[in-house]
Amino acid sequence: MRETLDKAGSSFFAVTGRRRVGKTFLIHEVYDKNMCLVVTGIQNAPTQVQINNFSRKIVEYSGKRVKEIPKNWQDLFVQLRSYLGSLPRNKKQVIFLDELPWMSTNRSGFTQLLAHLWNDYLSAEKHFVLVICGSATSWITQKIINDRGGFHNRITEAIQLKPFTLAETKLFLLNKNIQLSDSAIVELYMVMGGIPYYIENIRRGESPAKAIERMCFSDAGLLKNEYENLYSALFDQPENYEAIVASLANAKGGLSREEILKKSKVEKGGPYTRVMNDLIVSGFVVEEKPYGRQKRGSIYRLVDEYSVFYHKFIKKNKKNSKGIWQILSASQQYKIWSGYAFETLCLKHIQEIKNALGIAGVYTETSSYRHSGEGGGSGFQIDLLIDRRDQVINLCECNFYEAPFEINKAYSAQLQVRKALFKKVTSTKKSVFTTLITNQPLKQNIHSIDCVDVSISTSDFM
């Protein structure tokens, strides 16, 4: 983004990403010294309120009062163009429109006029950078980035800002002089993901358990009531989105389309398709293609850590007393959740896993695998399967433990049987490696030597 300040012509950027991921912070860090106008949309406000807000911002930056506030967007854009025409042309002038979807109220004509401003004026100049931003990734993707009208092929670059990885989370905490063990960072990541705004709230000298208790269960906790605003800030009519998210939050390993429709009660056809596409584009849900099925049989999985944690623990325990997390974290429910959350963490760090395995440059396809055992055979499931172009398949077992992990005889036999069954059922000709991914280092013994071909821990990611 910064190179646009030295570019010969004008530029048009679209920055998207999940709520609280740091989009606004990044844009200000890059362009703050060149900002000539910053306007933020107002959630759920009518058209005239949006126009009033925009007009006042122009007055604030220009220092020139207007006789009356514009009554429609067309008059507002006349005011905007007049202001932009008065700016010096010897430096880049950055126009930053934050939470753009909130500005574009229904049938207001805002996006058409913005497209006209870019096509008719800004793009013909050499000293402007137009930056639009919003948490509603699907809206910006549909209305701006993939628009077939006035915005078609006009975007210089579209940037979807992703949450921090584990390694980036560790660096962020170190920069705040917070030194935690790698396993402690993994535990926090499984609750709140790599969302900078959430991680920023972690305090120095605080254990993961105390941080989770304070942020998720105390009356003033940042994450106790965050969920109420999360989807309503991103989507119109959020009820269907929340229904699908709720159905997936309690589904270890994900659900098929038919299972989601049954559990969520969302109307099949257009309503379901639109909501699911939005959730995927926005990064809340991933679609997994099971191994060997390229066209049918997709499984959908909720990968937003906070949304899963909210449904598993926060929602059901909002009225409980202080110290509730100490009880919950010792429950069977915690063990089930931690296994699911750790699998999600691994799915989000495929490239880091490949780096740790020494196959960063090998083309791979990742998937899951379920065998029902119909016909009298044994059923089994594989958390993560890495199918490699170099004629190898890694069957990954993702395990979260509170202490260094040691394989016993029974688990060793289970892993060996699973590998043999996979080879038999799939008839693969590739070499198959049982791959253990853990948050704690594997304690090597005779059983691990028998069944594990390669073992890595999350410290190898970080």
C-alpha cells in the first residue's frame, strides 16, 4: 500500500476483513500523514444522517462552512468534488471511507455516485488515493470488487486483512512485553483467534486462565457481550447468519449442507446459499472437500474461534459467579472443545505445518476424511489429510494436551490400524505417513517409534 504514495497515478484500494482485525489501524499507519478526508459510516443510520456526517467531515477538513447541508448524495458529491479540487496537487491526497457499507443505505444511489467520482475525476488525476474499508467483506466483494457496473476492473488492489498467525501473535505479545510460553499462547489463540483487538486486552503477568476469566466472564469483560454486535455489524438481517453459526458451533468436525439446513431451520435455496457464501467470504466458515470427493459431499466448518467459544461456554454461563472458568476448564466439555479448537488452529496454519514438515515447496491439497464403516468394516475419521504431489499422504492427528504427550500401547495400535484401513479403503498407491501435531512436545517411547512417522509441535510454527 505504501508504494502508492510514490506511484505516478491515482490508486483505488479496497480493504476488508473481520470486525476487530485492525483494518482502520493499518490504513492510518500507512497513510495518516497524507489523509485529506476520513469519513466513517454510522451503523443503522438513515441516508440523511449519513449525508450530514459526511458533509460535516468535509467542513472539518476544508475549514469552509456550507450554507446548508446537502439533502441528497448528488449534492454531497458536488461539495466533495469542490473540496478535492482545492487541494494541492504536489503530494498524494488520501480519501479514506471507513465502514463504507453502512454509508450505502438502500436505494440511496451512493455507490453509483462514488463510482462516477472515481471514473470521471479521481482516476484522471495523478495525486489521489481512494481507500474504502469495511468489515462486511461480502458486501464490498459483491458491490465493489466484483461489480460489473461502474466499479468493474477499477480497483487497483483488494486486500483482505487476515487475523494474526500464532507466530505473529507471539511477536505482538512480546512487543507488549508479555512473555508467555508457546503452549499458553496456543490456549489463548484457541479462544480468541489472532484478532489484534482481543489480544491487545491481555495483560502482562496474567495467566491464560485469568485472562479468559476476566475477558469472557466478568461483567465488564471485552468478550462477554461482543457476540451481540459481531454479526449484526456485518450483515443485514443477521438472524440467518447467527442460526447457521450456532448450528456449526456445536458440530465437531463440521456439517453437510443438509445437516445445516435441518439444524439451523434456514430456508433452503437462495436464503441459505447467500448466507453461507457470505460466511465463507468473510472468513467465518470454511468449506472442506473430503478426500476423494471433488464435486459432492462438502463439509462446512465454523473456524471463528471466538464464535465457537461463545456458544460452548460464554452464552451458557453469563450469570454464573466469579471463578467459573476454573470449573469449566476442568470439565469434559472443555476437553471436547479444546480438541475441536486445536484442529481448527491446525487448519489455519497449513503453510506453517508444511514449513515444519520441510515440504513448503511441494504442491499439496488438504482435506478431511470420514469412513463410516458401512458393510461391516470399522469406521474412522482423519482430522487433517495432506495429499502431496510428491506421492506422499500425511495423515495428521491433531492433539491438544496440558502436559508433554506420551503415546501408550492402545493409542499406538489405533493409529496403526487407522493407517492400514485408510490404505485399504482408498486403494492409494502413495506412501502414507502418520503425522502427529501437538501443542506439547511428544515424549518419544517404543510406542511412538512404532506408529508415528513424523511429529511436530506448535512451537515449530512459532
